[in-house]
Amino acid sequence: MKDIQKFLAHPVILFKIHYTTVHDIVGEMIGKLAAEKPQLNIDTEKLMRCVVEDESDHKILDVMQGMGLDENEAPETEQTFITILCETNEVQENQVVMCLLPNPVNMGTGAEEVHFICLVISPVKEKKIKSAVEVARSYSTLLADYKLRRRLTRAHDPKEFAHLFELEVHRIFTEQRNDMNILTIDGMEDEGNDRWCFGMDFIKDCKRRLPHYLSDYTDGMGSCASIQKISSTIFFLYFALIMPCIAFGVLHHYITHGIIDVRKVVLSQAFSGLLYSAFGGQPLIIVRTTVPIAIYTKVIYALSDSYDMNFQSFYALTGLWNCAFLALYSLTGVSKLMKHCSRSTEEIFGLFISIAFCVDAIKFLVHEFDLDFCFDLDNCNPAKALVSLILMFGTVFIGSEIYNFRYSPYLTAAKRVLVADYALPTAVLLMSFVGSYLFRNVDMATFTDDNPVMFDMVPFEDISVGMVLASMGLGLALSVLFFMDQNIASCMVNNPRNRLRKGSAFHLDLMVVAAINTVLSIFGLPWIHGALPHSPLHVRALADIEEHMDHGHLKEIVVYVRETRITTLVSHILIALSLLMIPSPLNFIPIPVLYGLFLFLAISALSDFQLWERMLLIFTEQNSYPPTHYIRKVPQRMVHCFTFIQLFQLAILCAFSFAGSPYLKMCFPVLLALMLPIRANIIPKLIPKRYLDALDGHF
């Protein structure tokens, strides 16, 4: 600590120099030290020869790097910084020079993206002075902290760099002295062996999150970069939510024959989103109506039509029973069962949601071609089908190209991220302009607004005992669906890879969802719960990402996430204001653009699924496998075996969910819940535990 305090008293910092070779950078660092401390009388050329072996090959004689843990806690080299060691008679006491490079520099194998360089110069064999290795170890330990590196990269000048470095050093030493709260892998807090009582887990969630409530509104507002990140996330959420609202409104209008329409879906999203952003335990979770809810609504309508029951009353009773069961789950701590929810279960369900988005988009396109693509121009409109194809895939193409612009070599890293953050709004607005203006002579499909009434309480006068009992059975099955969907979204958001700091609130979130859906059921509005892929995409939109190269393969690591309620709150205020834009101008957005957005969301979520990566390995030459942790630890046969087991489970979910019979679709929540005991009890008998730990770890 004394060496660090001595450095902070007279810091020597080389700030954002535009050199890319070791010789030039080290030469500038030594020159900076000689200029800042002329009393040392340093011979720069002699000192250079102690650090760099040969000017031609730029080889550093002695370097120290940090070691971190990869996704499965296997050791890996930290490539974002290097500490250069030098012992010489040119100095009488330890000297330290730090350098922040404006962009990561490739300094050879194992140091392919160096952003920080620390030069430690020590005298030779002085007993009273720490050796270069001891000093270098101290600085390497500090630079290995990702929070410190993140803050230092945001410094604007050497003075601010030194100030931030001092603050971060104090934070690190304080954390080392204090016992930190540790979260288990599934995001559930380790509560110890406290005696259980009714509502205990719900109360603990409230106590855990309440101290952070005010900071949920202020976090991320301290810098221009964070404000820009929050602003882009607000627009991303607005477009990522309002477009599916219109699409699901059209779908519900078709399912319920106009009883639930676009206006009610948008109202449900605005109302529930505002309440959840204000009272939800984990504000990064995005709640909305989903494909499984639409499927279940179709089942309820089919049953009510078959048995001559009032759909609205039957729908409301089912929703109220669902909310009662959810409240019971919350107060009895049933969410603790999610500790058995592994990464494989989360990814199976996440990939199912992506497939459901793709299936809906393809069904729409097939319907358009069946209806309009023929050669009888009197009865068909081939242009409509072709334009639908162009708009749908044009939205996907433009969105994907702009989103992937962050990986291009053009502009600076900050500007590339800025452009990529607005990929979704840009794609939707551009293709809406193409569809509504350039193809204005083509009669494109848009939504209709037949029922301007939004708040219409469900009639409860004609309820029978049989309806109450039937709705209780449906509500129980629906509560299983809500329980799994909400908690899987919570697990993916609270995953340790996201490095969240404020803790989880599984039971509190479940109670808030139950309360919101109670109101929605009474007014006959579409239900909501935590949704994929929006929730993990929301986390990623608010995250700072570090890119690491590992044997030529790019790996992205989350270093910081802004845990804020502002993004969900403001985006849902915009959605509420969008009610004033129904039907116009929202009906200028062609329906194919909405389904193109579905495809974009489905495709953009695939990169986060290890299951998708392992599916591609089936068709990849073994020599081209990425150097991921499970490739190094698990035989190829076992990797493919686990992949096929997951694909079999996914196929069963899809078969029941997309089946024509409403009774088969009702089995979907039960099948989803069965994934937990299957993973815990059956799969370990097929694959050894040591391989499962590598394949199915949460890191």
C-alpha cells in the first residue's frame, strides 16, 4: 500500500498516446519518467536496453500478466493489461509509470488487446525496498479488477486518471476488509438455515431491494457515456415493445374475434410496464404479453366457445385464479425451486421463444403468398406478397447489419457502439417509410381499430359453479407457465455473468406480477410476465462489454451493467403516449415490418445461447472448434450427446406448443416444469457429472 500511496503522491501517467509498438510505447513511458522526475538523472537509452531486448523484434524481457477465470472457472490470461518489470542501477528506489492507450493494442500472443501498461522500475538487490516482482504483483492485482479498468478508461486527462485510480484503490481495499454478499449461481441469495415462516422469503426480498430503490433512479446518470447508453436503451425498448404490441394485438384480434385488439394490448403493456418499473424487485426484467400467453388465450376462447360460456368472464376467472396461485407461490417461497434450474433449461426455453417468433413470421408470410401470389390478377395481388417479403427480410437485414457494425473496423469503438445501439429503431423506421411511401400504391396489411373503449370491466353476472371450477383448473396450469416464464427470465437477468450488484427478488417480482395481472384480468386486458428475449437484451443494452481474443476467437465479457429503472419507466411512458397515435400514425407501420422485428429479435438473441453454439459444432470441422472451456474439458461425443438431449426436449416443447389441438397446448406449462426434474435426476445418469459441470455451468 505504501508503494501505491507514493505513486499517487507524484503520479507519472502517459495518457492516450497513439503508438502501437512496444518499443515506441515503452520509450515514451521512460521519457515521461525522465521529464517528470529530472532529479533521477535517468539514462533513457540504457534503461530502454534493460526493458526491451532488441529494437528490431521489440521483445520485452520481463512481463507480468493477470490470471482470471473463464466461463467454467478455468484459469485464463487477462489480456487487457501488462506489467513490465525492470531492475537496474539507474534508480535508487521503486519508480512506477502507468500508460492508458486510446485503443487496445496487439502486443503478441497472450497480450492481443492491451489497454493498460504499467512499468515498474526497481533498484537491484536493495533489502529495504520491495523487489520489482513484489511491486508489479501489487499493481497487477489492482489492474485485474474489471471495475477499476472500466473507470480508468473513462478518464479525460492524467489528473482525473490519478484521482479515479486513488478512489478505486480505496474501494478495493475496503471490499477486501469487508465480507461481501455472495449470490449463488442461479441468482438466488444464500439465506442460510433460517427458520421458515409464511411470507418470509417475500419479506427478505423487500428488505434486500429497498435500500437500493433510490439508487435505481440515479445509477448511470453520472457521465455522458452512461446517459447516452440509457437514452439508446429507452428507444430500443420502445420499439422492441410497441411493435410486438401491435403484432400481438392483431393476433389477439384474430383469436378473440375483436374482443381483445391492438389498443388493449398497448394499454396492457403501458399500464403493467409502468407499475412493474416502479414496484418490481428487479427493474431490468421486461414484462409483456408473450407467445405462450397468446396460445393460452386461444385455448380459453376455444373452450368458452365449445361450452357456450362468456369468454370475457371465463378469461377473467382464469386470470384471477392464476394470480391467486402466483401470490401463494410468492408467499410460500416456491421460487427456491429455481435453484434446480440450470443453464440448459433456460436456453431450451429461450430458444423455444426464438423459434416461436420465427414460426409466427413464417406463418404470416406463407399466408400472404397463399392469398395473393397467383397469376389471376383479378383475384390476386402478387405485388402485395412480394413487398411483404421485401419488408420483412429488409427489416431483419438492415437491423442485423447496423447491430453488427460494432464489430467493424470503421470509426472509433465508441461511435461504432453508438450506431449499433440504434439498430432496431433505424430498421423499423426505414422499412416503414419504404412500405408506406415507396410502395404506397400496394395495398399493404395494417391493423384496424374497431373498439375505441379501453377500460371495460368484465361482466361477472353470468358466472356458474362449473365455470369457476373449470377456470380454477386452467388457472393452475397457467400459473405454472407464469411461474416458469417469470423465474427463467429472472434467472437469465440475474446470471453471474452479468455482474449485477443489488441482488435478486424472485418472490417480490412474482407478487408484483400477480397484482398487476389481477387488474388486467378484471378489465379483460392481455396478461403479462417476465419475457424473453427482451429481458436479457435489456441487460445487454445497458452493459459495458469487453472484447477478448482467445486463439483468434472473439469473446465478449460484461464488465458493468447500469441497474436502473429509468429505461423501463420512460419507455413505457412513451408507449402510453402511443395510445394517442392509434390508429394513426401507427397504422402506417406495415404488418410485415412487425414480423421482421420478430425475426430480428429472435436472431439477435441466438448468440447468447451456448446451445446454439453447440448446434453449430455438429456441422463444424473439429479443427475449427472455438477454444471454449467445455471443448477443453469434455469429449466431443459427450458434447454432441448433451446437445441432442437438449434438442429432443426442445422438439417436445415445440410439438405440444404448435399442435392444432387446444388440449395438447394446455400441456405446455406442465412440460416446461418437468424440465427441472429431468435435468436434476435423469440427465446425470446419461452424462457424468464432471462433464455436466463444464457443459451446463452458469458461467
